[in-house]
Amino acid sequence: MMSAPIDGRDPATPRKGSLLRTLGAVAWSFFGVRKSRDLERDLKELNPVHLVLAGVALAATFVVALVLLVNWVIASGVASK
């Protein structure tokens, strides 16, 4: 027995969401600022696999940026004063 999809669409239906929209949705979700209307639209139009990949990529980029920032601050000597 198969359950009905949440958004009422056939699960095999390809979703056409742009890379920019996917990155924007992930970026806004990092801040925790999303309107329910936008969330519903994203559920219907964006590919979940793309969302997961974009989330992992943006999280890794954020961690690398923090590490580089900390290394720069330590190397500049500001942290030792």
C-alpha cells in the first residue's frame, strides 16, 4: 500500500526549481526566517535532493569561513592583546 504524497503530486514528477532558488531557500532557512507561504511553494517546486546537497555545501562553506576567520585573527596578533 502506497501513501499519498504530501503535496498531492506524483512522487516521480520532476520538480523544476532553479539553483538560485534552492540556494536562497537554504540560506534563509539558516537564519530561520521563512514565511509559511514560501515554505509551501518550496515543497511543491524544489527538489529535496538538491536542498540537502545545497544545505551540506552551505554548511561546509560556513565552517570553512569560520576556521579561516579564526586563523586570520590568531595570526594577526589581535587575539593575544
